[in-house]
Amino acid sequence: MLNLLTLLHLCVLLGIALRIFSRRNARGTAVGWLLLVILLPAAGALMYLMIGERRLGKTWMRRAAALRPEMLRWAAGIPAASVAAPDTLSPGGESIGRLAQAAVGLPPMGGHRLQLLGDSAAVMRALIADIAAARSSVRLEFYIWSAGGFVDDLVAALVHASQRGIACCALMDSLGSRPFLRSSAVARLRDAGVTVVEVLPVNPLRALFVRFDLRDHRKIAVIDRRIAYTGSMNIADPRFFKQDAGVGEWVDAMVRIEGPAAWVLEAVSLSLTSLQTGSPFAPPPPPLLAPAGSSQVQIFPSGPQASMLPIDALLLAAIYAARREIVLTTPYFVPGEALLTALRSAALRGVAVVLVVPERIDSRLVRYASQAYNEDLLAVGVRILHFRDGLLHTKSMVVDEEITVFGTVNLDLRSFELNFEVSLIAYDREFSSAARALQRAYEARSVPLELNAWRARPRLRRLLENAVQTMSPLL
């Protein structure tokens, strides 16, 4: 019996190894899966078959293959008047802009007015006001919709907009918005004529054929194709959302954008609608907009099938371009070796590197994996600050107070490789100064992590962190 089990174990391990080696994987991901199958043969093999490969399903993959050249053709037709000349960017900004455009086809664009909103209630008030003033269209795409509080006011605003003839569409991730999709609020939206699209549906049968944890993590709002929002905030009132998780209220920020990036974000959202529903990707022609301001921005959508280059490559370029300072905020920090090396290298060459993360997060495993990196960073002079006033959910990186990457991307492998995400790259000193001021406000509500105190933690804790970090590519 023992020999039979040993043989079965070896067959399972060999089968999973052949599947892993039949495709290009990050080294850490492949090792993590092999280790899991060795330690837990049956459970590890089952987990690999469920979430080990980026399977979106044959229909999605076929649509994605057809959509990419359509997206690139559309991007190539962006009017020259909206495109920012490369020589108007800083040298570091120019290299980042070229890299981003080569990856997704979307160029840096000028003529924007940016407004940073660092309070969830202020974000919702502004969004509801813009929906109330909409003249032609409202499109919302958010990972989480959660009823209660000011979200009920947003639903009412959408209902009223649709009833007065405004074309309204709401995309909701099937997993992130699962309770909301089964609530009376969705029925109310549909009854009023709002188009509700459930993205990446989750059900037991579908889980047999596709990877159910590939999610639409984007946060996008577009009104009249001239105003847009993106950032970290879901459609959820922090006074009520996940209050039983023991991490306090979620702390978020969004950017309100006026200018051509609005209709680019609309096209990004339309592309996901096309993938989900099979409808043609056919954005309307770009509207004629007078310059709303002087800010230059670039939109970078990313995802398992969205780009030639993952978003972490862009972050690496920004880190290596830094000359004076890099400040990052993220709720989940599981960076991978390349990003860890870039941050340590920046600190060693004299760049001030600051990382602000929440003291408590809603995933114990991610917390342990994240803490495994602390000593490597602290040892080279990176400042790590623990935010104590809730779950800091803002995802931002400000480089030299000149360039800001702001959006939905966490500094973890899930955001880099698995989720559909979107980032705003702002080549703008004024906006970067505002983002840096918001980061300083977070710093004031944080406590620094000291190297000697961290090294004094119990040995068992260190072993647990390193063990979980080894499996971090699977988190």
C-alpha cells in the first residue's frame, strides 16, 4: 500500500511538473507550486489545477487574441493634437512613456486637469454630482460594489440619470461584488434601464474550466467621455464595508480627470465589456475637447491578457529613473525579487525610499509574506512606516515629486500578473506634489519600523514569515 501511494505521489508530481514546465513561468511561481505539490500532494495538485494557470477559458482567450490588434489600431488613431510630444517630458518621464506606449499602445497625452481626492466621502460627492450633471453617458467599472451608506445615494443617482435618458452602464466583478449582484439594488438599476455587466462570472461548473481568481480589479468611472475617475476606491462606504475584519475603515484616494484620458479610460472599459459579452469593440470617435489644463498623463491597462509587458516592468523603470526620492503606498506588499532588488538598489545609490503600508491588513498570509521583506529593506536604509489609522488602501508611487503612478495596482504578484488593473501615469509636478502631500499625511498617521526592534522578533515568527514568503507567488 505504501509503495502504491509513493508511486501515485510521484506520478502526480511528474504530471504537475510537466504542466508547469510546458509554459513559461516566473521561477518563484514554478518553485512554489512544486513545493506545494511535494508537501501536500492531493491538495496541492487540486489547487494547481484550479488556480495554477492563467486560464480565462477558450472563449475569452479567442476574444482576447482578436481584441489586442483592434485595441492597437484604435490607439494608433488617437488624434495627434491629444498626444504629448516626447521632448516635453523629463528624461526619466520620456523613457517611462516610451516603455508604456510600446507595451499597450497608448501614448502620453496632454490637456488635462487633475484633482486628487483623498477622502472617500469627497470622492462619492463629486462622482454623484458629475452623474447628476451628465448629458450623454455614464460608465462605471469597479471591482467591489457594496450596498449601504453613500452607495445607496450613488445607485439613486444612476437610476435618475438613466430615467432622464442618459446611457448608463455598470460593470461589476462577479466575485468582488457577489452580494451586491444578488441585492435589490441591481434589480432597481436594471429596471431603470442601467446596463449591468457581471464580469468573469463565478460558479462551480465554470471553476472546472477557468481560473476563478482572475479578477477585474479596476476602478473606472467615465462621465460624458470628458470626465473620469480612477484610483483605489471601490463602490463601498468605508463606514460599513468589512467592519468585522478588525482592520478599521479602508482609506482610499481617487483622481478626477478632465481631458482626453477620459475617453481613453472609456475605451479600456469597453474592451473588457467586449471580452465579457462578445460585443464588438467599437469606441465612438474621440470627442472634440478644449484643453482642460496642462497636465500630461498616460493610461496603462494591465492584466493576464492585456499587455505585452506586465505593470511591474513599468514600476521598475520608474524606480531606476529616480534620482532623489521614491515614496510608495500600498495595502499589500509582496513584491517579487526584481522589485525588491530595484528598491534596495535605489536606497544604496542614495535615493530616499519610503514605503507606507497598513499596520493591519485583511489577509494574515499576505501579512506574513510581506513582513519577510522588512529586514532586507531596512538594512539598506529604506524607511518602512506602518499606517495605524485603518487599512491604507491607496496605491501610489511618487518619484522625485515629478512622476506619479496612481491607480488600482497593489505591489504584489496578483496585481502584476493575474488581475485586470489600470494605472494613471502623471508626468506632472503639480499633481505629484499633491500626491506627495497626501502621502505625508499618511506618514503622519504612521509609526516607523526600526531595524533593531524588527531583528529582535521571535525566531518562530521569522520562520513563519520566510515559509509563507516562499509560497508568495501563489497568494
